[in-house]
Amino acid sequence: MHPLRLFSLTLALASTSLAQGPNEANYDEAKVGTFTLPPLLVAADGSKITTSEQWISKRRPEVLELFRENVYGRTPPMPGDVKMEVTATKADALGGLATRKFVHISLAQHPLWQGMDVMLYIPNGLSKSAPVICGLSFGGNHAVSKEADIPLSTRWMRDAKDKGIVANRATEATRGTESSRWALEMIMKAGYAVATAYYGDIEPDHPEGWKTGLRAALSPEGASTQWKANDWGAIGAWSWGLSRMLDYCETDKSIDTKHAAVIGHSRLGKTSLWAGAQDERFGFVISNCSGEGGAALSRRNFGETTKRITTSFPHWFCANYKKYADDANANPVDQHMLIALMAPRAIYIASAEQDKWADPKGEFLSGKAVGIVYSLFGKTGVGVDEWPEVNHPVGDWVGYHIRTGIHDVTDYDWEQYLKFADRHFK
Ligand code: GTR
């Protein structure tokens, strides 16, 4: 070939891959195009699902299996005895509003895992045990609350700008930095307990993080594990941690685990959804701005895409997920099927107006799509056909709102979650 032709061919290829590159996001509703979602109420053998019993015994297990195989990977069986040790209790935390406990959770047979430090706030003065809301934090227990006597996390910390493998350590300057996302006073006054832990205790959030986290400790090959394409990723490990927090709560008489919720924001919202899908003890599941790989439909080309997320954050998912990077339509699941796994329990999906990257409308459409599953149980889902206006929460068993503002968790979000929890838990 003439060298000039080769040169222009290379240029043309380079510009195509740029145009379709993982950094290109569509924000134009006119360019979303049409797409067909995989059916919720047709089983793999082609039969129609028409009753709640068929959903529970036949379709739900199939859908859960599809998510294990294609998106989040398979969670291994319980790895032996879980050690749960209450390491400190303070009766007058948050100015007397709550009792604060620290609980160290570790695995007797897997000492390589350093374990996780759960921080619990239980409202004082209740006449009965408190329903609980479990959720992981991005910055450690000392970031969730401003209280000066919370030990600083000693674990790996990402830097504030999400710059990958930065082995920062927490400093006093990070105390309370996440407190605006945890309306502790409001939650205590509403009569709910909070159980939280640092997600980095379970697995540091970077592609090599598993080597010093739970996943390597559980694998016989440790840090030299060759993962299979359907083995679990970081989201799987983080959700596992949420279930262990609930295990502890089940042993604590001041907590009512018949009424347990799980919450997460962003990547941790993807995590709370996967935890809720696998662990049906969570009666209420909250997804706050979870976006791609969370509540948002992947087939809807708006904001973050499968390609982008599997390029930037391959370690969150199982390796199979990458197969759908160039064609979300080839994926046997879309995220409405993840939401459907919560039925008939309560689920709330929240979006933010400026969080276009997470595709707020795609998050709503997932929630709307599962109405047919809830109706098998005689329940109503979001109960509306149109994407609601900003700051107009909707929904009966599937709550939804889009609020003004950015990708974040705010008091407004918590007000809606607590109202929704009151409605279904009290
Ligand atoms: C972004 C990622 C999103 C979301 C977010 C977060 O960079 O693309 O999917 O998870 O991070 O967790 O803050």
C-alpha cells in the first residue's frame, strides 16, 4: 500500500474510534434512538409469567442468575464463621440523640482480610427496637459524622478527585467531609438506626484493590487469583459487606431487622441495588443517583455507557460485562430487571436534575417498567406514566424523584426516603 494511503487510513480509523470512544457521551434526547427491553414476564423457556408464585419460583431466580453471569459476577458461598465484636459503645452520641457502637466484623477462617469496622447509631429513648438503614461510605466512619472521637480510618483512601490508585491515609481534615450526605440528626429523630462502614475496608476501589481486600482473602490463590469471567467484582464484595452488617444487626436487641433498609449513592447505589437483589432481608432498597450499572437503563444511549464504565471501572463488575461494551442490546439483561428483583419489597430510585451522566430519565424508566411485576403482587409501582417534574416525588412501592441540584445525597433525598420508610415500615 502507498504510504500516504496507509497514513490516511490510520487517521480515519483513529477518528472513528475517537468518535465512538468511551469518553463520548450522548446528552441529546433526539439521539437516544429506539430500543427494546428484554421482557420481564417471559421465562427463558418462552412461557408467560402471570402469577406472583411463578415470578418467585421461576422468573426471579432466572433473572438473578443472569445478573450473576453477565454483570456483577457470582458471590461465593459463606466462608465460614463471621466474628462480630462490639469494640466500643457510647450512650450519649450526637448530643444525646443516639447510642453509638463500633463493631469489628471479620472472618475466623480468613485472617488475611482485615475485616470491617461498622459504626452504628441507634436512636435513644425509643420504646421498641429501631428499624435500621445500612449503607457504606466513600470516606470512612470519621467522614460520615463530625464527632471528634470517631477513630480515623487507617486504610487505603482514594484521593478526593477520584484519581485511581492513590494510597492516601485519612487525616483530621477529612473528619465529617461526608456528613452532609448522612442526615444523622434527622434520621435519629425519625426513629431509625444507621449502620455504616467504609467501603475500602472491604475492598480498596481501584483495579488492583482486590489484592488487599476481601476477594483475595477468600480465594485459595490469594493475590495471584486468575478470575473467571463470571467471578465477582468489587460491587459484589461491597454488597457482601452490607449483608454482614445486617447479620450483626440481627444479633443486636436494640435493632428491628424485620424492618431493614439498604442505601447507597452512585457506585455505592449500584452496590445497594445488588445487595438488595441478593439479600431479601432488606425490605427497602434505596438507589441514590446510581446511574449506569445501577438503576439506569443501559440500552438507552444517554450519559455514561456500558463501554465507558467497563473501561474506567472494570474491577466493579465481572469480566463478562465487558462483552456488552459495544452493544448493550446484546446483554440478556437491562437494569429494569435488577429493580424487578426487589419486588414485592419497597424500592426508591432518586435522580438529580444536573446528574445527566447518570441518565435520570433512564433511572425513572427502569422503575416504571417494573410496575407489571409489582401488579402480580397486587401492588402499584411508580403509579405514573410520565417522568415526573423536578421535586415531585411519586410512587407507591417503587418510589421515584428527581430533585434540583447535582450528583449528591441531600436532606431533601433523606426526607423522601424516611417518609417512604414510614409508609412501608410503620
Ligand atoms: C463515576 C462513574 C459513575 C458513578 C460515580 C460515583 O465516575 O462513572 O458510574 O458511579 O463515579 O460513584 O461517584
